[in-house]
Amino acid sequence: MGNKLIICINPTEGCNLSCRYCRVPENVKIGTMSYNILGKIFEDIESRNEEEIYVIWYGGEPTLVGESFYKMAINLEKEVKGKMIKNGIQTNGTLLTEALIRLFKAHSFRIGISLDGTKRIHDENRIYKDGLGFYEKIMKSIKLLNKLKANFATLTLLTNKNIRFIKEIYFAIRKTGANGAKFEVFCPGGRGKKYKNEFFVKPSEYTTSMLTLYNLWMHKDERIKFRVDPLDKIIESFFTGQSRACEYAGVCGSNFQAISSNGDIYPCGRFVGITRFKVGNISSDSLEGAYNHKVSEFIRKKRKEVKLKCIRKGCKYVDICNGGCAYESYTIFGDLEHRTIYCPSRRRIFDYIYRDLKKQRIL
């Protein structure tokens, strides 16, 4: 990751929706970030050694805090000296307004919209608190994004229910005008834990679907103009020898940190709200102090041990996979000591893509 720091900031843990596979913990304390907390964050950023800071506004639903909050954040960012700060926001898209989109576009925010494909697929699990889906509302927001010529990408959560429709999902996303798509696999954490058996994706199904997606993107589409994460990052890693994809990079608790709405610091955005992984509070602690916290050190130690196990097994992809995500290990196995459950799947996917790139003489 070089001389960079990625900070996931939750302006609020609140949300206007009730998606069935939400990973926010049931007992999380819902609040709204104060100006004082916001100021402390950027005050701390200015003291960091990293030259490039990437801020991801997350949640909860980050647009709940409104336009004025982001105007304050942008003004605070401008006061930080000696840093290149970039912004991204991941939103369910239901509360986007023309004013918000214009603000994000003017300040080069990367906009991510949560979208699971077609109305039939999306509205099955992404729902309002009354149980109704919100696909049409997202489509209105996407129409507005396109009208204002704002770049955006989509985020799709793959479950055992929808992964078999990967082609349908892909082509539905391509029709939206998005400039990229990210595909994540369901992890049984937070409120979604109760649906572990219903939503868990079998490794064999994951392999098949990812290779189907790869062939669609690589051989039947304008791949140069459209990014597909993690496929584009897997290809990139073959050239660089390391990965920028969050779940592959192995930077939890080091280059990646997260801050909740009340200022609590965590090693990763996925751990926000899980008390045992709290490593400080920005009101009294620094991000550097959080990095050196015993919990952060424990996570790094355990994930290093996982990587060493992979090295001993002779995996040739260990530097671009790093054994997988610590949160995945925690939610599936209850510890930080397991490599990804999709390890054999990843190897087959990596092998297939590598051979195909060689065949095309790209590598």
C-alpha cells in the first residue's frame, strides 16, 4: 500500500433501511458524528507521516447526515497541509439529492452505490424497515447521477440466493451507466449473522460464478472502460506482486483504520461496533496510538501467522492474497487464525486468470 493511509469514517451508524444481510451489529450505539470529532480526525491526519490519505465515508448510511456535514468535512480537509486527501462514499443511494451529487462531483468523491442487479434480485433482501424494496428509488438516483455526469460504481453483495444469477446481475449493472462494479461475498456478521445458513456462498459456487464473471468481462465486454473488483485488482497484482483489494491486501490494523460516529477507533471498518476490537477514541487517542494498541498488534501477529502457514504450504499466490480477511475469519470461525474459507477457490480463480492472460500475451 506504500505511503498511504485508508480511513473508513462512519458519520453515523444509523440507516433508513433494514437490509437482511446488514453487517452492523444489533447492539451498536447509533449516533451522529459531531464537528468536534470530525475536527479531531483531520487534526490527527495532519500529524501523520503518510503523504496520501484516502477517506471512505461509510456507515450506517452516510448520506443521512446531509450536505452540511460534508461541506464541513471538505473545509477541514482543505486546512490539512502536506497531504493529498481523496474521498469515497458508499451509499444505498436512496437519499442522494442533486445538491449532494454536485458537491461530491465538485470535490472528486468516488461514489459507490449498493445495487444487487435487477429489481427482482435487489428487492429480495435490500429493503426498507417496512419490508418494501427500494430498487425504483435507486434507479431514480442513478438517473440523476447520469444526468449530472457524476462517475459512480456499484457494490453487489453475493449470497447463495443471487450468485447463480451473476450474468443477469452483471448486465443489469452495465445498463446503469456505472463506470465499475465491485462484488463482495456475504460474511455472516452483525445483523446478517442469523442468515448464515441461508446466504453463505459455497466455495465451489464462488469459483464458478467468478470465472463466469471474468469471461463476461474479459472476453465479451469493453473491459478497458469498465472496472470489475476484485478481478481488475487480481490482474493488477500479477504485475505489481501485491494487492490493493481490501480483502486481499492484508493491511487490517496497519494501512487501514476505521472511526465510528462517536470517535471510537477500530482496525477495520468491518469491526466497527464490536467492542473487543476497539483500539482507542480519537478524542483522547491518536491513530498512531491505535496502530500500536495491543489489539491491533494481535491482529497483525495472527494474520502474519496465517500467511506463514500459506507460505509453508507452498502457495504461489500468498503475496497477493495474504490468507484472506481477518473479519471473515472472525465471523466464520470465531478467531483470527484461519485463512479464507475460499482459499481453494481463490487459487483456481488466480490460476485461470493467470493462464488466460498468458494466452492473450498480456502477461
